[in-house]
Amino acid sequence: MENERKTLSEFACKAEDSRGRRVYEKPCDFRTDFQRDRDRIIHCNSFRRLKHKTQVFLIPHSDHYRTRLTHTLEVSQISRTVACALGLNEDLTEAIALGHDLGHTPFGHDGERVLNKLMPGGFEHNLQSRRVVEVLEKDGKGLNLTFEVVDGIVGHRGKSKPPVTREGMVVRFCDKIAYINHDIEDAVRGGVITTGMLPERPVLTLGKTKSERITSLVRSLVDNSGDAVMFDKETESAFSELREFMFEKVYRAAPTIAEKDKAGNIVEYLFNYFYKNKDEMPRLYVEIAERDGLEIAVGDYISGMTDEYAVDYFKKLCLPRGWNTGYIT
């Protein structure tokens, strides 16, 4: 903690100034509370499951497309670079970045849209990430993270209230920097777009390659952030145009819609199935159903599934299996 006082900027959130945990814990002798939070996230079940959850392309037959885990690691790396350059708390920044998508559904935002339709009060993955770290992890005990980490996790999404710390704001920006640029790379690899299709002004302003664009965006944040975290106006405008292009040509593109609809149908089928057969869920979710309501419990269970687990369970329920008589013919 003394090192933080000596090295961090006036805008940084120091561990000693944290609002603390919901349940008090004795401080560690050699790690700050933010470092402990980072370690808890890395070691939790939900973090490991991210490696089998969709980023954009559903269950790709290639090792090089992003998953929700590799996206998370890229967000963490970019966020730490910005935080370091601004003199902010890298440990807090990293913990927020590593935990920001723990509540994401199978099949990415397509699974999220279905659960949002089915669950009373809707479903948002950033709020589910908070539920994961506060309620679901460690067999219902939660991770007992600090206020600042949870606040940053909830606030990483544009529709949500901005985080109270600059570290949380850095992750909020760097999440977008990461996904727009790595999704361009994956979309080119998948043949959905070509680099020549990228709009001219963002390419001229930010760069032709992923590396050039990320460098431009990071430099803009570092050069223009002080009282607030922000881009300069030209960079912000170019980045917004690039983001709009991605929504039009990739995220809502015709080649991906049919498969996304299939994925959504799986999520809806499983939701209705477990709503009618709650005792087939693990014990934790049966207990949650009794305490918080059946729809909440089913949403918790399905949102925690990986793509492959959801597909396999759907096959188990819907596809006939071959009959083995035991006789040799």
C-alpha cells in the first residue's frame, strides 16, 4: 500500500481507500485487496468457463477465433497499458477487466437477448456478472470482492451507470477497443468482410491494421484523460463510425443470423425445459429457485453454461440415441 501512495497519480484508487468488502476479511500480509480480488477471479469456475463461450462466431472450427476468455485477456492487457500510462491502479484495473464478462451467456449476445426476453425484469450480462461474484460462485457463497471491483464490473457496459473509479472507466473504454478490433480480425478470417470494406475515415484516422488502430486509440486515451477518461473528438468520431460499420456488416450480418437464431432457440428450449423440470438442475439452483424464484434460478443455470454444454444438453433432450440391444449379430 505504501508503494501505491508513492507511485500512483492523484486520480488513482488506492487499495487503502477502498470501500471494502460486504463481509470483512483480515488484510493479507503481502497482497492488496485488489490483488486478492484479481486472484479470486482467475481461480473461479466462471472464469474458466469463458474459454468455451462465444465472442462473435458460434462454436468455430478453428483455434484462432476469439472466445469470451481470449476477449477478456485482451481487454485486461489493453486496460493495464492505459492504467499504467495514466498512473492508475493496475491491480484494480486488471481485476475489473478479468471479471467483467463472468455473467455472459452461452452464444454471446444472442443468448443474452433470449434470456432478456424470458426472464422477469430482463437479463443483462453485466448485472449477471455481479450476481456471479456475489451469489453464485463458491457454491453460493460468492467471492466477496471489494466494492470498487464489483462497481467496475457492473459499469463496464455502455448502457449502465459509469463506474465511480477511473480504473473502471478505463475498462469501459478498453472493452470496446478490444472487441471492435479483434472482431474485425475474426470477421476477415471468417470471410464476412474484407479489410478493403472498412470505412475510409476510420482507417485514415486510426490505422490500417489492428495494431495501428489499438495504438491510436490507446494514445488518444492517454493524451486526453485527466479529470475524466476520454478520447479526443476526432478519434471518438472515427471509432464510432468503425463501430457502426461492425454492427451493420458483422454483428447483424445475414451470414451469421441463421446460426444465431438456432442458438437462441436452444437457449429458449432449455429455459422452458428447466422451468418445468427444476429438480434436474444442480442442487444450488434448486435452492436458489426456492429462495429467489424459479425464473431467476433457471436464468442463473443457463447463463453459466458453455456453448458446448448447452448444445450437448439440447441434443440429449431432443435427439434420439441409437438402441444397443447387447446382442452380437
